[in-house]
Amino acid sequence: KAGVTQTPRYLIKTRGQQVTLSCSPISGHRSVSWYQQTPGQGLQFLFEYFSETQRNKGNFPGRFSGRQFSNSRSEMNVSTLELGDSALYLCASSLYRNTEAFFGQGTRLTVV
Amino acid sequence: AQTVTQSQPEMSVQEAETVTLSCTYDTSESDYYLFWYKQPPSRQMILVIRQEAYKQQNATENRFSVNFQKAAKSFSLKISDSQLGDAAMYFCAYSTTNSGGGADGLTFGKGTHLIIQP
């Protein structure tokens, strides 16, 4: 069974641009969550999608958004990139909302 | 809001020895999940072990076991017979049972960098 797949693995963007990251969950998993990992703030919850609906959102500005498609694949978008958005973005999938999360390898975003 | 604290930024252990990583958490809920995740240099988070708060029995997965003290809000990870492949960052994480990583997501500690000396 394939694991969680995140694309792209690495990304370099310029300040002010926008970026879209993709996550394909484990087959059959319906919940997808996104996390931001930085050396200073550690791992922080961005948002969770279940059945194509955003269920909850962490303490991030509106520049961070996402969506989930009918096949459970999810995308995360960051607009008007700032230098501080440079981070490893991790996606996790769960069978349902109350089951353990399995993570992808992450997308390393660098904003210059 | 829940918080998770890992007080050991770095630990070092000789290969084949046993090491214990500490984790404390704060919550007002009575039922929840606790996890230990491993993040090797590849950066992929790997689930090591999971504990449901309503279960008194400590979870065990091969060489990995936990010491769950609910009253003390403590959740330590013991790694027996340490191997070179165990070297990684280890994160303790908390989740409510209503979401299992959903409502507020997983709340992570800052991590412990485990070094295995050959």
C-alpha cells in the first residue's frame, strides 16, 4: 500500500509569490492534516480536511489556505509569500478523524 | 490549550543500551491519545507508538515501550537495545479523542535529538 505522497519535495519561491503544495493520502484515508515545521517554532498544526471540508484551522494567517478533493487528495496554498514561510510542510493522513496519523516526506519550501 | 513538553533537547546512548526519553503534557481532558514519532534525517515522521489515555496498560512495540503516568501527566519512551538506526529526532505528541489529530491537530513537543554511539 502506497504511503502519503507529497509533491514537490523541494521548492524555491520569491517573496510575494504564491505556492501550491500537494498531498495524496494513503488509499482509503479520508482525513488530511497539514503541519508547518521550522527550527524556531517546531511543528505547528495548519488545518485539517475531512470529506472535502475544512474541519479546523491552526493559528495561521489567511494567506494559508487549502482544499480537499473528492478523492481525498489535498492541496495547500500560501499566497504573498514571506521569508518566514520558509519551512518544511508536512501532510498527514488518517483513516478517520479519530485515528492515528501517517506522514508524508514533506515539502521543503524556501522563500528568497 | 494543550501543551507538550520535552525537557531533553538531546540524549546520547551507547549502542545496545537502554535510553528513556521524557515527555510531560498538560490537558484538562480525561480522554486523549499520546504518540511518539521518530523523524530521521530523511525528515519523514514515523509513528513509533501510541497510547490511549483510558488504557492503564502501557503500550509496547518490540524494543519500544512507554511509561504512561496519567495522574502525573507523564509519557516517557523507553528504547531497549538501542541500534544505530534509532538515531533521530523523537517527538511526543498529544491528540484529543474527538479528532485523533483533527480538531486541534496533533500538539507536538519540541523534540529530543537521540544520538547512538557505536
